[in-house]
Amino acid sequence: MDFDRLFWYFLCAHPSSDYVFEQKRIMNLIEIREKVDELIIRRKTAVEECRTIREKLTQAENHLTYVNEAQIIAQFVAKEIQQKAHSKISGVVSRCLETVFVGKDVYGLKIHFDRKRKKTEARIVLVKNGHEIDDPKNADSGGVIDVAALALRASCIVLAKPNKRRFIGLDEPFKFVDEIYRMNVRSLLEGLAKEFKFQFLMVTHINELKIGKIIEL
């Protein structure tokens, strides 16, 4: 064994403090480098995830914008439909009431569309001389509710899509209508039959309302 090889063997078997320190420093650098590489990979992953999240957020914001715009359009269309429905229904009901209660207080009908629990609910109220009636059953007499109920049924059938058969069955109707207005009710029924082609099947004991084909039992 020559001197150089012997010296190298001795150095490896008995490393100096400087050599040990250098080896530890190198090992520390390797560990730091590995950690840095790991952090770089994690940063790249985080950047990619952040980019994906931003894209999704942008898509969500765009979708929300479209939803809000669609909601505005839907609300506008709904309002237009509500106004048209109110105009037609209240027009028919008010006309029927005016036909029957001639010379009495002026009656009409209003429809309020209330937004509740994310739904629109229709609230129908009777109007007397321009003022809403809170409790029609107890606030008035003379059969106003009977006539209004018939008018509502008739208007709903007329406005229905697709078209429905214009037939209404009545069991002892208008029994609360004052006698002085019964001939007006007769005229109302005849007018609905003529103008809107309604057919009525009616069970009644009121002589003034015996119209058309009569079956006595």
C-alpha cells in the first residue's frame, strides 16, 4: 500500500472536524434544497388551484348576473300578466255587479298580488263605493257575494287557456239576493249565455230564475 492510499484510508477512518462539518453542511443544504423543491411544487399547485377557483368564481358571477337579469325579466312579465288578469277579471265582475245592483251602492273587485314565501299570492277583495270591504260576509247583505262568486267563475272560464267548456252548475244560487234584484240576476244569466255562450244547469226554487228548459220535480 503506497503513502497516498494509506493517507486517504486514514482520513476516511478518522475524519477531521472540518471534514465532518463540511459533510453536515452539505447534508443540510441537500435537505433545504429538497424542502425548497417541495415548496415550489406546492406553490405551483396552489397557483393552479387559485386560477381554477378564479375561473369558477368568474363563471359563478356571470351566471348570477344572467339569473338576476332573467329574474328582472320574469318579474316584469309577471307584473304585465297580473295587470292584464286584474283588468279582465275585475272588469267582468264589476260589470256583473253593476248589472244586478242597479241604483244601489257601486260595487267592484280588486286583486292584490302579494309576494309571500318566494311565491306570488292573489288576494281578492270586494270594493264598495271605492272602499275595500274587509269582511264581505258580515259587512253587507243583498247577495253581493253570490253574484261576485258567479262572476269570478265565469271570468276564469272565459280567460282559461286552453279554452274550457263554458258550463256552470249552480245549486240553489242567489238565495241571499234581495227580491228586488232577482230579475236583474235573470238578465245577467241571459246576458252571459248570449254574449259568452255560457250554459247553466241550475237547481232553484226562485221563480224569477227559471229560464230556458225547465224540469219540475
